[in-house]
Amino acid sequence: MKTLILALLLTLAFTVSGLAQKCKEYSAPGSSYAFCPPEGWTIDQKKGEKTFEYNSPTNTANISVMDATDRGPRDMVSFNIIKSVFSGDHYKDPSLVFMRDSTTNSGLPGTKLVFNVEVEGVAFVSIYYLIDGPNKTYFDFTVTAPRNDAATARAADAMALSVHAK
């Protein structure tokens, strides 16, 4: 009986792991990073640029990506983002939902900031991911989506977890 249960558990484990699909990894030319963009999203990138955007299939959300070498420490960047969101005229009634440190699946340290904002009467969520890499390189991206778009937030979290240095 124990053997049968063990065999069933092993079969289930192999079936589940077999169902997990590998992502189609992307890395901009000259970039130090690779990641798994959300499936079905389209990329808008000018030739030779390390800064680019992904647009959702419905064009209601986007992810802006920046591969940089000069942004500085995450705590200072986080402070500057918060200051910018609350001091600018581009958002009405912004609120910081949370800010927390995180780690990618490959062990890169990061910070995630989530804001609720309103632009021209439309409620959005604005999510910032700041990821530190080796040798003072950085991979940052921002997500803008309608506030009720949980699928985009999940896709962005999965993308953040997948970031790794090449």
C-alpha cells in the first residue's frame, strides 16, 4: 500500500512539473539581464535601445523596462519615486499601498512599490520594481494598469521573479 501511494505521489509530481511551461525568455541587445515577459504581450522597442515597453493584448496596461547602470541605491530611488508621485500634478489623490523588499528566483535583491493613482478620473495601479544586479547594474520596470486588473499585477510579479543576470 505504501508503495502504491508513493508511486501515485511521484506520478503526480512528474505530471505537475511536466505541465509547467518554460517561458519564452527575452533580453534586449547589450542587456545584462534576461526575463520572462507576460505571454501574449507585444514589445515596443527601438533598435539598440535598452529601454522598452510591453503592451497588454487589450492595450489597457503596459510595462516599461529600463536596464541601467547609473540609478543609485534602491532606498534612495524608492524615496525619489515616492516624492515624485506625491508632489507631481499628474496624479490625483495618490496613495502608497505598500513598499517591500523582495528577491527574484535567481537571488537578485529588489524592492516593489505599489501606488493607487487617478489620472483624468480613471483609477490606476502603478507598480515599480527595482532590481539590483551584479557589478552595479540595475533592472527596473514600471507597470501601469487599471486598478481592478489583477491579471496584470500577477503577470508583472511573475516577470519580476524571472529576472536574472546573464
